[in-house]
Amino acid sequence: MPNHTAMDPSRRRWLRADFAAPRPAPCLPWLDAERCFAHCTRCGACTAACPEGIVAAGDGGFPAIDFARGGCTFCGACAAACPADLFAPERRAPWHARVVIGEGCMTHQRVYCQSCCDACEARAIGFAPALGTVPRPVLDDAACTACGACIGACPVGAIAWIDNGRKQARAGEAGTLRETATG
Ligand code: SF4
Ligand code: SF4
Ligand code: SF4
């Protein structure tokens, strides 16, 4: 009999505290880290403008996305609020990034969970049936916008956001990333 165990909320909190918490990403949409570090005055206008409340102080007090608070809706309010006009939403993709679901995903311990799927408006996370265990999440890279909404939704911080330009994992299981098995 498979152990399809629903997760107790107190155990979920304990597990979350035990894993690395998501850290602010190094850039905002349409504003890469290099340009930000070189020209941003840290005035805080983008932080105040974000309706999702996900722009936080990152390295050196420069603005950064904190995916623990939620995902980016690409509304453009941060870009419009910047008095230095550093963002370029009309010329650039919001970012060159992707997310990865790591092996810390609870389904590897046969714990039933689909929180990431529920958080994904793009419907980029599906669940593959697996014989003798719980279904595991499968990410559709083509559909994923790297909005990050799934990152804070994961009870154990198993999802990482990776800046393809800088080859850095900035959230969840930084340093131990391997794509989750699909079977
Ligand atoms: S695009 Fe909108 S939701 Fe995303 S960081 Fe900027 S203000 Fe926040
Ligand atoms: S980062 Fe990708 S998989 Fe995660 S919620 Fe956003 S679109 Fe969905
Ligand atoms: S990656 Fe998805 S299915 Fe796995 S523990 Fe996190 S939220 Fe749950």
C-alpha cells in the first residue's frame, strides 16, 4: 500500500524552516543586475509601486524580487515608477530566467502535494502519475514565465529561480539543484 500521506501543517512549517529560505533575486523584470548596480539610486520608488509587495532590499540595498512573498505579474508598475528610467519594458524580455524543481520536493518522500501547481496561473506545472507512489510535478519550460509564484507556494523551498544570464540559483535549494524525476 503506497504511503500517500497528506502533510500536517505543523510539520510543513518545521520543514520549511529547515530548508534554505528563498532569497531575493538579483534583478527586477526588464532590469538586469549589472544595470541596476551601475545606475540605481536606491530611491525605493519601485518597491513602493509594486502592487504585489515583492520588491525588497537585496544585496547592498538594491531592489530585488523576493519570491517568498509572491510572484511577478509583469504589470510594469515598477518600471513606470523608476525616476531614473532604468527599465526597458518596450525593448527587453522581463528576464532570462527559469525555475527548477529540485529533489527536495516532498513527492520524493511520497508526500502528496500540489501547491506549486495551484499557484501557477500559466498552468506550467503538471503532475505525472507514478506507479506505487504519489504523482510528481513536471515543469513545462515553454509555458513557464519564471514569474516565481510557485516558489513561495512550495512548503519546503524545493523550487529555485535561476538567472540564465548569471548562472546563479537564487532561491530554494541553491547548490543542490537537479531536476526532479518525472516518473
Ligand atoms: S512588474 Fe509588477 S508585480 Fe512584477 S515586480 Fe514590477 S511592480 Fe511588482
Ligand atoms: S515560475 Fe513558472 S511554473 Fe512557477 S508559477 Fe510561474 S509560470 Fe508557473
Ligand atoms: S515542488 Fe510542488 S509538489 Fe513538490 S513539495 Fe514543492 S509545492 Fe509540493
